[in-house]
Amino acid sequence: MFMSFFARLLGKKPQPKPVEKKSTNLEVLSLDALVAVIKSGDDEALRIAAIQKITDQETLLSLAGITEASNLNAGIQKAAKQRLANLVDSGAINGEQLSQRISDKMALFALLGLTNNKQLFDDAFNAITDQAELAKFAVDGATSKLRQHAAEKITDKDILQQLLKDTKTKDKTVFKIVKEKCDAFKEDEKRSAEILASVAAVVQSLEQHSNRPFDGQFVAKFTYLQQQWDTKKADANSELIERVAQAVKKAQLTIDNISAEEVAQEKQRKAETAAAEERQAHIQQLQSILVSVVSSEVNVEETQALLKLLNSAWESLAAVKAPSASEQKIVNNLHRVIADELANHSAHGSLAAHKTRFEQLVTDASADANTYYQSLKKRVNGLAASFKEELPEVITSAQATYQEWEKAAEKKAAEIQSAQRHIAGLIRKANETVSSGVLGKALGIRRAIDEKLQSLEQLPNYLANQLEQLDETLTKLQDWKDYAVQPKKHELIAQLEALAGSKEHPETLANKIKRIQDEWRALSKGGKDQDQELWEKFHDLAQKVYQPCRDYFAEQATLRQNNLNSCKQLVAQLKDYLENHDWLNANWKEVEKVMRVARSEWRNYTPTDRAATQPILTEFENVLAGIQQKLHDEYAKNALLKKELITQAQQLVGLDDSRKATDEIKKLQTRWQAIGASLRKEEQQLWHEFRDVCDAVFAKRQQQSAEFKAELDANLTNAKNLIAELSSLSSLTAQALTDARKRVDEIRQEFTGLGQLPKTQVNEIKTAFNQAIEVFEKKIKDERVALKQQIWVNLFAANKIVNDYELALVKGKLPDLADQAELQTQIDSFTQWPAGGLKAIQQKLARARGDADLTENLNALRELCVRADILTDSATPASEQALRTAFQVNQLQQNFGRKTQDVATEIENLVFDWVAVGAVDSKDYEPLFERFNACRLKAAN
């Protein structure tokens, strides 16, 4: 009784002893025998195999629980249904007859769903028309396919609404199908409501319109609403149709009851409309007449008569309805303009003739041109204001004619005004010159005024008066000058006499003599009479004083000639140098020196006669230009070579291999030095550009070196960190160590992807990393071994607890509930078990009983020890050698020709056999366990 209670405490039932199975030949059994095997057999596989031997439809229907209730388990019933389905597919059972035989539609469709005959399923399913029955299939159908087919076939709105609730938490696919159908119903209802609302809106509009007073839009609106009703009438109910009939009747009555006054008002409105249109036509006709009058010759009297007729017509239209103020203003303006134009026709003819006459007068420079200009401009401006849109061509032409005349008149007036201003300026300047006492200049200005006067027809009075006053002033000044010039001339003669025998430099002396001569000429300019005797004295004295200067300038002339000859020789030498020098092998520095020396010598050959030297100078410059061109060509060639070097250097900036780039840039620098000079300005620019590129390459090299070193240091630091992390992970134990396996794999990948390390430490770091990996792998291997051993240690410990518990039962001790709870707690404290270990302990605990045979159990353990000795090739005590020999012989007989399992597996099987053995006294159990466990550990290693 205690044993049953403890078994219930563990939630386990005592397991019956295994029964030896006997093979059954189903092929020779009758139908009844097969049914008996199916109903009473314990072997599930045998029962299912028996079902596969049955071909009788009714028997299978009964076994499947379709035609009658069955107490067979669900697996056997399912096998029977599948057998029926297979027989239907093979044709052994008629599917249509089977469908008629099964009255339970749910069971029928569950069965047909197992067949491969889709048509049979569809025919049976399509025969169902009851919506309620379909709803039942949609909810309780055995298969998802059946439930979906049923849901798709249901059309009843109320049933679909209920089905939506029933399937919401069951079959999502069926719920989706039902929801789509319900949504379609809602959409149809919404569409019907919208149609009805649109129909009602038309009805309401007709009713509202029938209550409106009659106006000009009443009939048109009524007709429109009737057309709208005709398109909606098919969707209206009887109530709406009746309402529309009443509204139409009322609206038609309103139309029929229109008063004669309203008809007259409508007629008056039409007449006013027609009058307004005729007035517009009248205005257009007047505008056409104006265009005709402007553009061509017309009969004035006939046109005036036409205007009177049109005016009478305008007044008659006013009797219907008075014109607007704007219309009357337009008509009045047109009549006025046409009348004015007719008057101009009488005076000057057509506008084109008026324009032609004006042009003729302008050509003839007639005095009447201005009068015709005034009349033409007034006529054109008056006509232009009457045209809102584009002006006729005759008007624009006339405008262009008088505007061109205006521009010419303005230009002529400006020229006259400019000439008058110029004359006024000359008079003012002459007066200023007179005030300064410079008579000759004043007389020159006066002559210039006479030349300007020839371009003017007449002079304004104020200028004529100023000119008259100027002439009077010039006459007075002329008389005064003749009186004052004699003393001044004697003074100049005295100055020349003072210069006789002067020791001054000839050029200074010559300048002073020239100044005195200039003053003499100034005094004599503009004079009426000249003193010949005084002039000869002045002239002879000047020649005498100038003689030293003449001698000096003769010497200078000789020097200039000699310098000129030297210049010619220099040019000849340079020409020979240019023509005969070996320019292909020229020393360009020497060429530059030649040019410098030549220019220096040329500067030394001074003074020279300017006029005679100028051709030689030109030739000198041309020869130097030829030599310079040779230099420039060389400079250009050198510049091109240096630009090529710069391009090559720029390409090196983007080179990834900075060491190679540096070596190449040094070679380019050597080539640069071997190239000659170029133009100074270009040379500096090219050099700076080349140097910048070189600096960039060297800077990149330096930067990459620093970056590479920093990268190596960073990789080294990361590698050391990974090794340190590996060491810390290796210090973990148990599950934490196992969980660290993923991180170790990540560390391997990270270490592989670190990149380069410092060469001096590569081997050291890789060795340290591999050692750290080996330490971790060894640690985790040891942990796995320990864990694997631990599960067996736990199993043996639990076995010892149960063994002690059963031994207590054998000795007659009955544990209380506290002991039972402690026993369960002890077993539950073991969290890790070998596969099947906990189950084996629970089964042993369930089998524990007080009448256990301790001797039989002890012998069983000894036998297991002997078997373990044999498997691990361990020594067996002498007292058990006979048992070992007998077991080995028996084993050879049983296993002859069979493949044996490996030792570790055999030992594990022995362990579970060990656990299955009942209680043994502790003093006997311990030595046997030590012996058995030693064999187990030996097999594990």
C-alpha cells in the first residue's frame, strides 16, 4: 500500500513486466480473426497491419466508427478510414455507392478528403444546398479544405454573419472567406443606399423646383430635372414615383399659368436684346466708314448723307431702349472724328494725299512745310485716338513721316545751337586772350570765328553785339602794341650782348639764345610795321653769340657719326652671329650673355643722330628679336618637358605604393635639373607647381608611414586584447564556458581579419593566440568530459539514494511523508542526467518493495561486474573466474555471426542494467560499485 502511494506521489504507474511478443501470420487469418486482432490486440503496428488486409467496405466503415460507434482508439479508426480511401482510389470500392451508404455527411467528407479522387469529393459536396448544413461544415469540417469549400458556397447573409462570429478564433482562412462575403454584402447595401439617395435627391430637387416662382430658367431647369429623373426612375420605389408625379404636375401647372404680362416682358427683353445687338452693329458700321474715309478717297456728300441715315436708325433704336452712356459716347466720338476727317478731305484730300504733299514741301524746303506739318500731325493724332486696336497702315505711315521730319528739325536745331555755343565760347576765349595782352592769339581766334559764321544763316542779336565789342577791343589793342614793342626789342638786344663771351655750356647757351629769339618773334607777330635796321642788328649779334654753340654741335655731329658707325658694326656682328651660329648645340647661357652685352654696348654708343640711327636701331632690334626667338623656342621646349614631368609627378600622387612613388619622384627631380631654363615668369610658376606635387608625394609617403605604423600598433593592441579576452573566457566553468564557444569563434574571425602586425612581433602574437585557443579548447574538452562524467555520477548517486530507500523497506522501516518529500527533493536536485537516466531512477523507485531478494540482487551486480571486466579486459577476482568463463562461452554462442557494439555503448547499457537491479546491502554494494565504476571510466577513456 505504501508502494502504491509513493508511485502516485511521483505521478508514475507501476510498469508491467515485459511480455514476450509472438509473431502472427496475418495472411492466413479470416476476416473475423483479423477483426479480433484489431479489436483485442496490444501491438499497434500489428492491428494497423491487420486493417490493411481487410477489403470489406462494411467492416471498414464499422472499424472507422462511421456507420456505428467504435471504442477503438483514434489511430486505429484513422487507419481504417485511410484503408477505405485507398480502396476507393484503387477502384475496389465504388465511390458513389460509398457516398450513398454514409448518411453522416461530416464523416463522408472527412473520408473523401483522404482520397485522391477530387471529382468524387466535388460531386458529393455540390449536392449539398442547405445553407445551414454548409455552415456546419464550415465550422466543424474535419479538414481545412472541406471548411473552405463550405464557406465559399454559403450565400445566405444571416448565416454568413453568424459564421463570421463562429470562425473568428478557429479557422483564419475560413474567417477570411466569410469576411470577404460579408464585406461584399455591406458594399452592395452601401451601393444600394447611395443609388436610393441619389434618386431621392432628384425627387427632392423636382419638388423644390415645382414650388419656385416662374423665371427665365424655370423651363430649362425643369427639363433638366426630368431628364435626371428618367435616368434614375428604374431604381425608385413606388413612393418616390408618386412624389415625382405630383411635383411634375405642379411644375407643369406653373408653366401653363404664365400671365400675358410675363409673356410681354419676355418679348420686351428679346426686343431690347435685339436692339443692343443692332447698336453694336451700328458702331461697327461707323468704324468701317471711318476706316474707309481714312484709307481712301471718298465722296464727302454721299458719306455725310449715309451718316444722317445711320443717325436716324440710332435714334429709332433708342425708342426701344436707351443706349448706355459708353455706347452713346462712342457713337458721338465716331461721328465727330468722321466729320473732322471729311473736313480734312475737303481741305487737303485723303490722308495719303496730305502726307504726300507734306513730303514734297519738305523736299523743296518750302516755308509752308511747317504749316503742313502742324495740320498733318493734328489730323493723325485725332484719328489714332479713335482706334483701340491696330492702326491702319496709312495712319502709321503718316505718323512715321511727320516724326521723321521732327527728328530732322530737332537735329538741325541742335546743330545751330551747338554752333552758336561754339561761337560764344570763342568770343569768350578771345576776350580772355585780349585781357592777357596776347594780341596775336586773339587775332587767330577772331579768324576762327569768321569761319564758323559761314555755317550760320544769321547770328542772334546777343552774339552779334558781343562780336562787335570784340572787334573794337582788338583794334584798340593793335594800336597799343605798336607803341609798346620797341623798348622790349632793345632789351632783348642787350640780353644778347650780355651773352657774348659766355663760358656756359654750349647747350645751355643755345637754349638761352633760342628763348631770346622766340621772344623777338612774339613781339614782331601781329605788328603792322617791322624795324628792319633793329632786326639786322639783333640777327648779327645772335649769330656772333651762337658761334661757340655751332662749333660744339659740329663736334657732336662727328661723335654721333662715329657712334652710328659703331652701331652699324654691332648690328653686322649680331647678324653674322644669328646666321652662322650652331643653334642645335648652342650654349644658351652664352646666348643670353651675348644679348646682354650687345644691349650694353648699344647704350654706350651715344649720342647719335636720331633720324639716321632709327633704321639701324630697327635692324638691331630685329636681329636681337631673331636671337631672342631662338631663346624663346628653347624656353618653350624646356617648358614643355617640365610640364610633362609635372604631369608624371601628378600621376604619382595617386599611386598607392608610396615608396615607389617617392623613388620615382626623385628620378623626376634629377631629370628636371638636367633640363635647361625657360622664361623667367613661366620658370617660377612651373617650379612652384612641380615642387608642390613633389611635396604632396613626400607628404603622402610620410602620412602613409605614420598611418601604417598607427595601423600596426592598433592591430597589435587589438590582437593583445583578443588574447586577453581568450584567457578570461578560459577561466569560465560549466555552462558559461560552453556558452563562450560562440564568442571564441568570433574572436578567431576577428583575429584573422586584423590585418598586418609589426614584423618583429608577428610570430610572438600568433603563438600566444594559438596557445590561448589551445588552452580554451582543452578547458572546454575537460569540462565536457567532466560534464559527461557528472551525469553518470548523478545517476549513480540517485541510484544509491533509491537503493538505500528500498533497503530501508526491506528492513521494515516505513518512512513518513517528510522522508518521502526529502527523497523527492534529493532526486530533483540532480539537474543533469544521461538520456533515460531520470526515467530509469523513477522506474526503480516505483518498483521498490519490502520483499526484495537482496541475495538475488547481489548476484546480479556481481554478474554485471564480470561483464564489465570482460568488456574492458579488466582482471576478475579468482572467486568469480568460473562465472566469467561461463558468461564468455554463453556470449560466444549468442553473438555468433552478429556485429557487436563498441565498448563504450555496451558499458552504458550495463549502467542502466546496474540501475535496474534492486537493493543490495551497503557493505556489499560499495566494493562492487568501485569495481564496476573503474571499468566504466576505463571504457570512457
